[in-house]
Amino acid sequence: MRWEWIKFQLRTHGTSLSDLARKLEVERNAMHNVKRLPYPRMESAIARALGMKTWEIWPERWSEDGNPLPRSGRADSASEND
């Protein structure tokens, strides 16, 4: 349900996962990995596009201070604050 909400919100903000992937110069499927795996760089890009903080979208993955919560299996380990 959250994934569909994210895609809908991106559309209402005039963008899409594909647009964000092009801007970040990553493969389109990198954006889709966020659906099933924590991926701080992509999560941050989505949150910025929506004018939100990452923890508002993924409270189980991010702390309110803007840092990714420790977890194994992250697609990347970059700590990118909003």
C-alpha cells in the first residue's frame, strides 16, 4: 500500500521513479529496490521529491534525526540527511 502511495505522490508532484532514476543516473530498477530493501540514497531522493523527510515515509528505516537505522542488507550504506 505504501509503495502505491509513493508512486501516486510522485505523480502529483510531477515526477516519477523513472525520472528520479535518470536524475540520479542510476538504473530504473535501483529505484524499485527501495520497495523491498533499505536503500538510503534512493529513499532520500524520493523523500526530497515529495518534500518530506525520509523518516516520515520509512519510520522503520530512518531515525527522526535523519540517519538511517542500522540494519544489515542495505543496498548502500551512505548516510544522506535530508
